[in-house]
Amino acid sequence: MRIGELAARTDASVRSLRYYEEQGLLHSRRSPSGQRHYTEAEVERVRFLQRLYAAGLSSRTIAELLPCVDAPSAGSSDAALKRMAQEHERLSAHIEELVRTRDALESLMDTARAYRDSFRAAADGAAPAAAAPRC
């Protein structure tokens, strides 16, 4: 299949597919006229790459892990496991920070809602809530 079809089947942009090739993550055969041609296996490869990128892995990290995917061996498995553990730790720390940020935002939203509700109640002639928070 040509690059446009691979892009359509994987929801990847043609630009992304070219980038994957530049990084050595994806391979194609070239026709005599220079057009890229991909096998059916490349569809799953691109989807796999997209999942790794979505998980926050860099091109360099993905390139380090792919030998274990492409030709598993005891040595590459050990190195890949070590690298994956590092990425797992990095992602876990990032998730924890995101949760703290989300919780802080939620607290700020609660404060803003209370202020808004107090302001509306005062505008409607009701007595404002005691010590309504201010933004």
C-alpha cells in the first residue's frame, strides 16, 4: 500500500509517517519512481508507534525499544526492560503531578462557584453567605 492509504488506515498524517521513517521507526520499499510502499504489517506497526507516542515516549526511547520488539533476545530484553522501567517511573511521576494539578484546579473551581453563587444570591436580594470566598 502507498503512504496515503497507510495514513488513512491508521489515522496518522503522511507527515508523521515520513517522520517515523526518518527516525528509523518505520520502513518502506521504494518503487522505481520513488513512491513508498508498505506491507500490511506496517499498519499495526504504526498503531503501536502511536500508542508509544501517546504514552509520552520520545522517538529516541522508542528507537531504543524497537530492537526488542523486532528481534527479541536476552540482551535486548534486559536493556528494554530497564528502559521501560525508567519510562514507567517517569510517567508515574508525571501522572502524580497531573493529579495534584487537577485537584488544585478543582479546589479553585469550588471557590469560584461559591463566590458566583454568593454574588447571585446577593443580586437576587437574599442575604449573602457568611464569609463568601472571593476570587
